[in-house]
Amino acid sequence: MDLFAQVLVNGILLGGLYAVMALGLALVWGVLNIVNLAHGAFIMLGAYVSWYLYTGAHIDPFLGLPISAFVLFVLGYALQRGLLNLVVRAPMFNTLLITFGLEVVLTYLAQIAFSADFRTINPPYAGNSWQLGPVTVPVVRFAAFVVAIVLTIGMWIFLLRTRLGRAIRATAQNLVAARLYGVEPRHLYAMTFGLGLALAGAAGGLYGTVSQINPYIGGTLTAKSFAISIIGGLDNPLGVIVGGLFLGVVESLTKLYIGPTYGDVASFGILLLVLIVRPSGLLGRTA
Amino acid sequence: MNVAAERTPLLRVEGLSAGYGEMLALREASLEIYPAEIVALVGSNGAGKTTLLRALSRVVRSTGRIVFNGHDLDVLTPDEVFGLGLVQVPEGRQLFDRMTVQDNLLMGAYRRDDKAAVLRDLDRMYAMFPRLKERTRQLAGSLSGGEQQMCAMARALMAAPVLMMVDEMSLGLAPVVVEQLMGVLDAIRDEGVTVLLVEQDVQLALSTADRGYVLETGRIVHSGPASELIDDPAVRQAYLGL
């Protein structure tokens, strides 16, 4: 029972990070209709930004998050303006091709620039943990969880309450009408992609504090973000939180009770089930 | 509207032709709209009404001259035209269905930076459309057809239009709702907003408007004060079935 509680807590803490990873993908997918296959590679870049900030400039990984988010935002805005605006609302296959190409290029550039060595961000408090009854809560994982949830809810409020957030939702729903009322789609798309990558940058920084970084982590992270977006639905950032927590818990429990190699089997099995039973996601509107 | 003739027109269209590919949907159309007028542009399906609106909004390319409030529109982008206060209520409403009524209205004011004035206008809209006020938090897609049309018009008014172009407002709505919406057009005209009413329902449009233009296969075939057009034997025979 104690072990179960511990694994459950681990799963929840992991799930928060999953949520913020998936949020950027879901935002870009929902608004631009681009399934960004390079999303995980951008998370990887965000992790390296945090790692260099920590090892090079001794900036605490949590304080460095806004910087890595900003760096990725700028990269995202420029990429969308210069490249991806060519394929917005193009057939899905084109967007898959171009983002897959980006993923390959980014991964190999990262390998050249950062080498294939495994890296970790180890702030002095990395080993600290709290004991809550039978359950151990590592401080870093807990902090990453809290930041992830705050970011996700913050994004939700941003989309609901601000002028830019409203315009992003409006453009996703009805491009024609949005243009009629003065939305400039090229700029808006670039802002959206920039925000998606900013979330990836922050997620990468958080990932670096709880896991190892190497240039090849992108593919798996993209796949997980994809699964979570589908499970949670694209409409609502809160759905992504639910999807992330769900996936984190299921993966952790599967690893405990069935075997460590079966974690991904469980997550993608659930993805298939959701696609069959409830294609609009757990919290998404019904089609 | 004899007075109108002596003023400078708000919108002057001269020899406007536009179309899609080789096909001209609009040929050499000319019209004038004066400040605080309601002008009806009527004609049957396929007469070129929507093409004219699209040319005014610079969504389709055209030849000829369009002068709005002293600006040549020919060289402007849709964005810039909108910025001059030429605002459309599109056919079929085109609301943001999964956003609340309030968010839809605020999207109308997307390009306005005067936050206080926007909030004042929001209150003004709710006073003008009490039905919307009861439904501020409801999703626009869940409104009835009449309420959706009110929402679309309120959204356009939130953009602080100088000239509001309303495309097929009455389509699919109950007569009592249409009458109410016509009352709204009168009210906003009294506030100084000029209205271009594009309608298939000729009787309805001409009974509300000050002046009218009749489009037929891309050409303007009749024009004049609405009260005269409605009595014109040719118009009556062609459109009113009388």
C-alpha cells in the first residue's frame, strides 16, 4: 500500500510536467492545425538552454525558466513567420513533413552543438525531499509540478481573458470572421507558435531538473505530448492537465505492477482506446 | 433625401468591375452613399451583391474607383479598410460559435485600444439588445437564429463602424425578429452610423432604406429613393411579384 501511494504521488508529479509539455503542442495544433512533430525537439532545446544557464551562468533552473521560455518564443515567432506560415491550413501531410524535417535538423544540430553526452541540471537542493507519512516527495519534482500547473492554468486564463487570447481562440474557430474584425493572421499565427514554443522551453527547463537531457529525447516527448493532447482534447488547457496527470499515473502504475518496459505500451494503448471510444478527448466537446 | 445630394458622399463607387477569374460578377457599377443614410442594395441570387461587398472590403480585386471618406480603397488591404471604419456583418453571421456572447462582442473591438470606450460600447450594446444581455456567458453557437443575428450586428457595432455593411440580414429569420432588427438599424443610423443593407428580400429592404440600388446580373439597373423604387412598375414586376 505504501508503495502504491508512493508510485501514485510520483505519477501525479510526473503528470504535471507532462501537462505543460503537451500544452504547447495542443495550442499549436488547435489554432494552426499543425501537429508539430518537432515539439519534443524544442523541449530538448529548452532543456539545453536551462542547462547552459545553470552550468555557465549559475542561474537557478527555476529562475532560468522565463529565459528559456523567451528564447524559444523568439525562435518560434521567427520560424512561423519565415517558414511555417507557408503551410498553415495546408493539407495535414505538408505540415507533418515540414515539422518532421525540423525535428531531424534540430536533433542533429543539437548533437553537433551539445554532443551526445547525457546531462543533468543538479542544483544544490536536488537531493532534498519531504517525508509525508510513508510517501517521499522530492523537492525538485514537487516544484516542477507546481510550476507546470501554474503555467497551464495561467495559459488558460490568458486564452480566456486577454485580447490576444480571445483573438487566438477566435482565429482557431472562424478564420474568415476573425479577419473581418481586423485580426492579422500571419502575426497571430506567429504569436501562437511562439507561445507554444515558450511552453516547450519552460517544459524543457523543468524536464532538465527531473530527468537526463540528451539530443535524442525529442521523439518520445513529442509522442507523449501527442497522446496527452488527444486524451485531454484540444479545446481546453484544463483537459491537458487531466490528460497529463492521467498519463503520468497510469505509466507509473504500469511500470510498478506490469514491468518497467510497459510504460509506453500503457500510454499509447490508452491513446488508441480514447481515439476509438471518445475521439474528441476526455473533456473535449463531443463531435 | 434631396439634402443628401448637396453633401459629399461617404462612399463613392465609380465603374466598379470585379469577378472571379475570367467571369465578371460585377460590371461597371457606380453608387454613392451619404453620411447617416440607410442604402439598400437589392437583387436576386447571383446578381453580384456579395461580390460588390467583397470588392469594397478588398477581399476580391476589382477595377474602377472606390473612395471612402476621402481615401482611395483600391490600394488598401482588407485590414486597412477595416481600420477606416468599413465594417461588415457577414452573410450567415459567422459568429465565433464556441465563444461566449461577450467574447464575440469583444472580438468586434479587437483593434480598438480605448479600453474605457470599448466597455462603454459593450453596455450600449446590451442596452440595445436586451436579449444578449441575458445571455452574455452563453456560447454564441447555442443562440437562436435571431439572437445570433443580433450578436453579429452588435459585434460589428463594437468595431465603431463608420459604414456598416449588413449582408442578408433577414435570411432564415422570423418576420417579427426581422422587424426588430430593422428597428435597430434605424436606431444606429440615428446615432450617425451609415448602413449599406444588402438584401434578397426587396420589399423588406426598400421599406426600411432611404435609397436603393437594384443589381441585376452584375449591373445596377435601377436606383433612386426607396419609396420611388418600391412603386416603380419594373421593380414591382421583377421582384415583388406584383
